[in-house]
Amino acid sequence: MKNLTGSLLVALLLFYACKPAADKKNTAPSANGDSLALGKLPGTYTGDFGGAPIYIILNYANGKNVAGYNVHKGLRRNLRGEMTKENNTWILTLSEPGDHPFDGKFILTFDEQFNNAKGSWKPLNNSTLKEKNLALHRNAENTNENYAMTGNTFNFFLIDNSDSKSDLSFNEDGSCMLQLYEKINDTTYANQMLRIRGTYQKLNDSTLSISWEKNPHFKERTNQYKILLNRDQEDGSISTNGVQIDSLEFVMGL
């Protein structure tokens, strides 16, 4: 009888030892799947932030730590923080340095493939600023090298068509900069150049919106501008020739 009992006990122990841990298998994250998802994280994400576009550029992530920067109305701020996985989402907590009155902290929840995110921003040390909610999507960058604005952002350098004294540059991270010599009269320009930074977005194929930093030139912080287009006489293809800002036409530089 003792031998029979001992044999049954050994059999039961072997059965449970060999039984697959189904629950653990279903809840444990896939290391390979996470690695593939993290490989998709680097990129530029954009959305509305208080009536003007914001671009959040993430360029480093290891599953625990994440880093990058953001640009909004020409202001660029570094970002550092942590990330955790919760079910099929990734939660990123990103803080700006804290030494600027507009610095704050983002808490963003991304989908598993890092295409979209929703979250909030809270000021770090300025009680006069309000918390903001935001929704982000992965930014479509320019894919055409023949001066066609196929994406939302692009790398273009433009010069003033009248006398090339001023210039306008666009970067793929959503930032832009106008270096402007203001015209006093038909033949005279101001000696001091204005350097005005901004953040831009393409509204459609013929219209660009730029949100400028606070400056003495533009009364309105956000303005819409005409995109100048060229149509090829042979094949009918359309390319971007430049952007018109007020009375100035900025065209492609050499």
C-alpha cells in the first residue's frame, strides 16, 4: 500500500511539473515582438498643441528609457523620460529640462506599433499655464526629391526672389526659420537682420501655415501662406517653386 501511494504521489508531481504554464504564456510579453515594436518608435509625431502644431521627435528608446526633443512655435526643448508597456500600449513619460518658463511634462499613451498617441502636458514650474490634452500621429515626411511637397514636412532652403537678401528654411522636424531684412523703402533695407523661428504645417497642396515665435514683424503669431507651384510643360508634373510671405516670394536656393 505504501508503495502504491508513493507511486501515485510521484506520478502527480511529474504531471504538474510537465504541464505547460498556460497562464504565464498568455500574459508574458513577447520579447521579440517588443523589439520589433521598439524599432518602429524612432520618428516624428505631430498634433495640435494650443492651436499650433507641435512636433515630438523621438530618437532613442531601449524599452525602459526614451529621449528626443520637441519643437513648437520655433522653440526647441529636449525630452527625456521612461516608458512602460501596459497590455497593447506603451506609456511614455517625457519631461522637458525645466529651466524655461514654458517647460512641462508629457504623459503619452502610444499604440503598440507607435503610429498614434493620446495624452497630456502639464507645466513643470509655471502656475499660470494650463494643462493641455493632445493627440499625436506619426508625421509623413517628404518622399520626393524633385521639390514636390509630398509629405507634411520637408528640407527646403528658399531665398528672396527680389534681391536674395532674406532667406527662409524648412526642416523635416517641423521647424522653420525666416532671416529677414525689413524693407524701409523701395531701395533701402534695415541694417539689422531679424531671425524669426517658427513651426509649420502643410494645410493642402497650395497652402502652408506657419506659427511664429513672438516677434516684432508679424502681428499675428499664426499665418497662412501661398505655396508657389510650377507645372512642367512636357509631362504636366507639378513641383514646388517656393512660398509667398506677405509681399516677398521665396524661391528654391541653389
